[in-house]
Amino acid sequence: MTYQAVLAVLADPTRRQVFERLRDGPQPVKLIAAGLPVSRPAVSQHLKVLKDVGLVEERSEGTRRFYSVRREGLAELRDWLDSFWDDALLAFKIEAERSHRRAKGRKRDE
Amino acid sequence: MTYQAVLAVLADPTRRQVFERLRDGPQPVKLIAAGLPVSRPAVSQHLKVLKDVGLVEERSEGTRRFYSVRREGLAELRDWLDSFWDDALLAFKIEAERSHRRAKGRKRDE
DNA sequence: GCTTACCGTAAGTTATGACTTACCAAGCTG
DNA sequence: CAGCTTGGTAAGTCATAACTTACGGTAAGC
């Protein structure tokens, strides 16, 4: 998904909380909603948005649905941010342009 | 500034346009506003928000004010994104955890 | 000094989207 | 099968924030 969409989706505080909660591993909706200051339907709506933009994925298990982080959903935004570092055009204020390229050691997901 | 604030600020499409325009180097408000679909005061308001969050800086030159990108304003958000890659807790779905730390070669701004 | 360019701020309007409650569907459990 | 759990969706409410126009203030130009 475009970095623009990802930015818009992650901008909301409670939606970001939902997302960050999934760092602890896949979780059913009920569990995610517990501890958050909003109702369960609200969490469902946030999860839908997160899923539509590719930031989470869903796996059904009986009546429960486990959501988990899709790291690749963040890739485009990360690349956009990185582009500000090897952006030659920003050399206006930087005395000497360091000619490093993108960082190594980080495997590209997409 | 916190990555949360930066996310919220960059979420708005026209504000992001304002920000990206500054990639071409420092520009006065009038010039930034030209070509954007909103009024000049609107651009001023966006610039204020961008400045408050540390994403741009301002330099006065006569009656004009040149705005430019502050790369460091993006640092915290970039680090947050990176943290999803060396996040050990995300090892749920990843078969083998690659134990790389933060990428080298990218000088930290803050 | 008067006018003109540049820009920030105030005030008011409006659309968007983040909530809520209510409802419905689907699966385990007895 | 009846009842309970889980969770998605609909509809409606409400606050926020992104705009607009109007105004004021400062620096340059004549």
C-alpha cells in the first residue's frame, strides 16, 4: 500500500495502539479490545482499516479471529523515510554529501 | 518530537505536499503555495504545524520566510519503523530470526 | 511617507471520521 | 437444539481539524 495511506491509517492514536498491541503476537479481537479505552466494535473497525491497508492480517480459528502484524505493510513508508536521507536534493544545508546508499543488512520485504 | 506527533502531522495530504515540496530546497511561502490547491494562509497554517513538530525550520530574509526540511524531525519515526524489523517479539511468524541490529552507515541525526 | 508585496493570525464554516448502541451471523458447548 | 461466545456491520452522533475570508504587521520600492 502507498506510504500515504499507511500514514493516514497510523495517524489515529487508538488505531496505532491496536497495531502496537499486535507486537506481542497474534491476538483475537476480544483480547485486543480489553485494555483499550474504546468498545469492541471500534476495535473491529480499526482492524478493518489496518487490514485494508495491509498492515495486519487475519486468521480464523473457530469463532475467534486472530490478527497479526504484516511487517511488509510498513515497507513503503520506511523506504519513503529513508529517501530523505539519500536525497541529493537535500544537500542544500548539508556541507558534504555523504554518499551512502540504503542501509545493508535489512532484507527487503517487498 | 514523538513519532506519534509526526505521524499525525504527515497524515494530512496537502500538508505532506507542502513538506515534500521543500525537498527542492528552501522556499518562501508564496512559492510553496503556488501550485497547491489551497490558499496561502492554509499553507502558512500547515507550515506552522510542521514547524511545531520539528519537521521544518524557518529563516527570514527581508519580508520573505524561507522554509526548509529538518531531516532530524523524521528520525524518531524512522527508528520506530525500524524497530519493527529487529523486534524479537515478531518472531512468531518468522521462522528464523535474523539478529541484525539497526543498520549501519546511516549517521544518526539525534 | 505611501504603496505594494509577503506573510502570520483570527474567526467562522464545514466535512470527515472516530466513536457509540443495536443488530445479526457463525461457531463451540451443554 | 438452545444458549453462550465471538466478532463484523449498520446507523446515527459528535468533535476535530482543514479550509475560507478578513485583517494587521513588517519590510522593500518608488
